[in-house]
Amino acid sequence: MSKPSIAVILSGCGHLDGSEIHEATLTLWAIHKLGADFQCYAPDIDQHHVVNHLSGAVMDQKRNVLVESARIARGKVRDLAAFRAEEHDALILPGGFGAAKNLCDYAFAGPACTVIPPVEKAIKAMAALKKPIGALCIAPAVLARVLPGINITIGQDEATAGNIEKMGASHTRTTHGEIAIDREHRVVTTPCYMLDARVDQIGQGAEHVVSAILEMIKA
């Protein structure tokens, strides 16, 4: 019997301008630990900008989201344009500012944000097939923009929760390692670094998301 296949959409490499590395790698770790397989994807686009992660300053250079995501995926990452919902049993989006800067423009437009077409297409395709979708940290905001009416969590930040509700979703307050499960829409989310978190707490949240998603796949 084949293992469940979970697609993971990355948004670069580094929490200030790409995927949050702990969230991404611990999601991949949890997927294998719990008996499933993964395939990483990323859009073949330029990052919004490049940030020096030591100083926090914006750097005068360009980087490609797909190329940078390959750092986390050890080269085994596909262009999101090639994504086919039929090939996977679930989809997960780790957080990091890349989710809010590269996958969509929530970091700049707030609740009026738009999601880039390949990400929107992948999310909608999975939802149409009623396949589970997970998101960590700020990435649930991407789901809120694409799938109005869902229930998600970004932790306890009132301003962000208010923006989630302006996009037509509902919000559940959570703390470290906790998840919000929307069984009707088959969506699972956790706050991760939207809280002041430790790495082990990130791992707990990622594992709980993956565990809940695998239970949905079996149901």
C-alpha cells in the first residue's frame, strides 16, 4: 500500500523573505515520521526582495523563489506550475514572510491582498477534490484569501485575526503547538512563530498539523 503523498509549497529560504526554515523542515520531518511522503513545490518567480538575516536590512540583489526553496528541499523541488492535485493526498503551506510577500501580498495589502495564480490554483484544486490543506504561522492568511468561510488560526494577534475575518474567514485563538481544525472545509492550521515560540514548540505544531491531516486522509 502506497504512503500518503503530501505536497508542500515553499516560498524561498529564510523567515524574513522566504519560508521559515524551522517550520518547513519540521513539517517535512513530521510527514516522514508519521509515515507519509512529501513533494516540495515553489513558484518560479523573483522574491519580493532579499533581506540580510543578520542585520534585517533589505539587500540590493534578486533571488528566485524556486531556486532558494531548493536549499530547503535539497534540490528536490518542482515548479508549482507543474502541480497536479490528483497526484497528492494533501497540501501544506509553511509560514515565514515569504508566504505573505511572495505567495501573496498580504504583508503589504493586508486583507485586500491577492494570491499569485499558481498558489491560488493549487489551493482551489485541492479544495475542489476535498483533500486536506494545512498551513502554519502566517500562511493561513493565504488560505483565508482563497477559501472564504474557513476557520483558521494565526495564534493570538488581534490585528491579524481581524484581517482574517475581513477576508471572510473566522479565527480561533490558539497557543503553542495547538491547531485549529475546520472539518467541514478540511483545513488544519497552527500559529508557530506568530507567537514567541521555541523550536520544539514549532515541531509540536507541525506534527499536530500533519497528524490531523493524515487522519482526514484516512477518514
